Amino acid sequence: MQRGKGMKFVGDSRIKATNKMPNVPKDYSEYPGKTEAFWPNFLLKEWMIGAVFLIGYLILTVAHPSPLERQADPTDTMYMPVPDWYFLSMYQLLKYEFASGPYNIIGALVMPGLAFGALMLVPFMDTSKERRPFKRPLPTAFMLLSFAAMFYLTWESVVNHDWEQQKIQGAIREEVVFDTESEGYQIYAGASCVSCHGNSFEGGLGKPLVNTGLTADQIVTIVHDGQGDMAPGLFDGTDEELQVLAEFIEGLKSE
């Protein structure tokens, strides 16, 4: 009779197996520094490094929370959006004459396409197994050139942008309830005020008109004499209409 045929093996759960090996990783002491057990040695190190970076990231987000701006308004043509920091280099590139306007396709597709295409071809152009940078001039030159270009364009974008105006434009403003059928709003909408101060007095080129703390007489004086970037004599209505408008603006208070 062959082994395994016609024979049945019966086990008894009351008898403890003596040949069962414990879950212990292999001994890699014969190969120091070359390999180690995946569980738990290698995996534990990965978890520890990941935990350090995670805690650091959480601390950074608590210490420097992402700034929030007001709700997007597609009708606000005065707002100038800015991309995230990692796209500022591309944003700056499109400002140059040779990459904007009629040549926008060059700055948006041609130049980035050539740059990324060159970086993708570098591994195939240099197949050396040498790891020292000065022994691999082609990949090193490409990487340094890419880093220098991105650093310079990002720096130029940050330096040349009006961040104070951006902060004013994106500030979360308190809403105010007003009657669009009132005489004061009709005068406001019919004058040139809307183009600078917005349909809802949220501001734009001009300052917001909600909670100004100014009296009607002070508002009339500012309209006549001007203030800051606001030129004098922009209101072309009558003195009576200006008084109604000033009283209307004085009463614009958020709830």
C-alpha cells in the first residue's frame, strides 16, 4: 500500500503539537548590514519615520493654518487669483512678452513640454551606473538648470506680486442687508460708485462701504474733496442726492 492512500490520520486537539515553530524571524546575523527581517524590524523603522513626519506636518498646519478668503464671486472682474506656490513659476513665465498674448501657446505648452520632455529623456541619454554627481555631468546639469529656473521664476513671482492688495481683495467681508429698491441704492447704482465699491459695497478698487463708522457729513466731505486713491468730484448728482446717498451709506452696518 502506498503512503497516503487508504490511510486516514486523526488529530486530537487535546494533544499539543511539539514541532510547531514560533513566529520568529530568521537570524540574519550572518549577513550584517545587508538584509533584515521585514516584520517587525524594517516595518517598525518605516512606521517610526512616518510618525515623525506626520507629527511635524500636523504641528505645521496648526501653527500656520491655510488662509481663507471670501467666497468666490465670478462677477468680480477686479479680483486677481494667484495659483499655489508650486505653480508660481509657470504663473510668472506667462507674464513675459515672449510667452503671453499671441505667444501664450509657447509659454503654456511648448516651453514646459520641452523642459519636462528633456528631463524624461535624461535617464536614456546617460545610462552610466556612476552615482557621483560630478561623474554624470549631463543629468547634473539638467537638474541644476531646472532648479535654477524654477527658483528664479518663483522668486520673481513672489517679489513682483502685490500681496497687500491681494489680501484686501480676498478678505472675508461682513455681509449687510440692504434694500435695492431704496432711493439711496438707486442713486448709488446710477452713479460711478458701483465700479469701485462693488454691487454689495464689498469693495474692489475702492474701500468697502460697510461699517465705515463715518457720519453722513463726513461722507459728503470725502466725496467732494476725495481721499486716498479716490479723486474729488466723482459724483455728478445733485447735493440733495448726495445727501441721501451719504445717509444711506452711513446706515450700512452688518448684522
